[in-house]
Amino acid sequence: MRCLYCSERKTEVTNSRGIARGAIIWRRRHCAACDKTFTTRETPIGDNLFVIKRNGSRQRFVYEKFFASMYNVIHAGKNRDSGNAAKIAKKVTQAVLEQIFMNTKGKNVPTRKIIELSYTELRKIHRASAFAYGTHSAYRSKSLTQIGLMV
Ligand SMILES: [Zn+2]
């Protein structure tokens, strides 16, 4: 990876760590040319996946859209600190993505499956938001608007 500071082509990885649960890796990089260090993070983005909507249409999965909709659900729950909401949204969406890879054969994922997994992960990671999301509302149209249709 190029150096962020001086664009030197070659940077050296001086440290890396994965987290116990999750397909995320942080790398600390050092540039010998300008002697600066920076950190990068490698996470899956699921760009090979396709979302099958309730009306049967098929759309390429876009991680940023998924993150934004999850963030909105968590942030809308309470007057929550936006940085905290973003961290929770990141955790939940990464966990859901990993579940999608493990549980779906092929690359087509129904919206319903994404909502199901989102609710399950939200409940594990941030119970209050899951409660706000609604125990029995996972398949209601309101929730589909919040998460499903925005995925
Ligand atoms: Zn540099």
C-alpha cells in the first residue's frame, strides 16, 4: 500500500492484529521514505453479493447503504452519541456480513434473510436498539423500510 503522507509505493507492515471474533484485520504501516506510520483496516465488503428484494428484483449489495440504514436505526433509538452509534453499526453490519457468507450458498441473499440476521446480531450487540427495532416487527413493512428496502 502507498504511503498516505508521501505516496511512496512501498510501506512496511510493522504490526497487525485481528479481532477474536470477526474477519477484521488492522495493520500498522511504516514508510521508510518519510518515517511516518499509519493504520489500515481490512474488512469484507460483500460486493460479490446480490440482494433479492421482496418484489423479486435483484440488486448488488452495497455495504455503505447497509451501514447507513443500520446506523439510522441505532441512532434514532435514543439521543445516542453518533460516534458510539457508528461503532455499534459497524460491529453489527460486519457480524451480519460474516453470517451471510457462512449461511448462504451462492451469492444471492433475500432481503428477509438480511433483516433476520440484522435483528439477531443487533440483539446480541446492542439489545436496546434491537428492542427499539421491535421484537415482532422484523417482518413488518416499517422495518423493511428501515433496513430491508434500504439495503
Ligand atoms: Zn511516506
